Amino acid sequence: MECVFGLVGDGFALIAADTSAVHSILVHKSNEDKVMILDSHKLLGASGEGGDRVQFTEYIQKNVHLYQFRNGIPLTTAAAANFTRGELAIALRKNPYFVNILLAGYDKDIGPSLYYIDYIATMHKIEKGAFGYGSYFSLSMMDRHYHSGMSLEEAIDLADKCIMEIRSRLVVAPPNFVIKIVDKDGAREYAWRESIKDAGVATA
């Protein structure tokens, strides 16, 4: 019951994801961070098979770092998205990765941007998007409440509404979520949204 969603606001982009690692009817952990910091100004939120997700996202992260090391300049967000899409397209014809990606970044001359890349290497630049079963509800909430140029406070409020809707609507809902943002000051973790049960365990 994975869910990753993101949006672009006024001078920033936001990605939120559940933190559950599950297989069949088993929950292996509830603090899995599925939003990777690619570099100083890029975030990569991923959903899909656990092994594919970890292996592919780490592969992308290391190659983004390698490019910057070799050339002395970082990839733009668009270039990183196109590289990611290209690697998925190559793998699709050999040994496909079942991984869906939201890639967010901030470029000095362009500002914030968000890219949707699915497991069959489809790529689109978007303002809001989501993957997973939770997307049925987060997309409808964003369709209703999202508007261009949202402030950070409005975006966090919308993310919280999406999380509450997912928790209340899905039969097996992920309890915890992580929210990360990227803006002119860089990519960073903003907050964790824990269930009441897990929060109580943490403070016990």
C-alpha cells in the first residue's frame, strides 16, 4: 500500500512518501525513508519493489555524484530526470526495474520543478503527482486544493490533508510518512508524520 506524492509551490518543491517496508502480509519496518536526497538541490521519491527501488535509486544517486565529480558542475533537474528516464528505458529492454519515481529539484535560473517517471520510462514535467494506492486519494485532494504558487505553509497543510485521507480511506494504510522539500537553500527533510500508535511507542 505504498504512496509517494509531490507538488511544486512558490519557490520550492515538496515530496512526501510513506515509510513502510512490506512484503505480502508482513510489515518489515515502518521507518523506511523512500525520499532520497540526490544532491544538494534534488530529491527523488520512489515506490515499487523494495529491491528494485533501493538498487535503482542508489545507482542514480551515485551517477549524479559521479557526473558532478568529473565535470565540476551538477546536473540540472531536467538533465537528472532525462538520465533517470534513459536508464529505465535501457533496463526495460533487458532486466526491468519495477520502480516509479517523482524527481524534484531547484535550479538557480529556472526555480523548482517536478518530474514524473514511471517504471516503463514515461516522463512528464508536472506540478503535482502521485504513485501507489494512496494516489487515488492524494491526487483527488490535490485536484481540489492545489493551486499554482502555493506557500510552504499551504503545501504542508495540503500534504497533511492527503496523509489523513490516505489513512482514513485505505483498508491497510501506511501509518507513517516523511516530508522533504527542496528550494534555493537546498534539499532537506521537513518533518515526519507518525501515527498515534507509533508516536506513543517512540515516547514510551
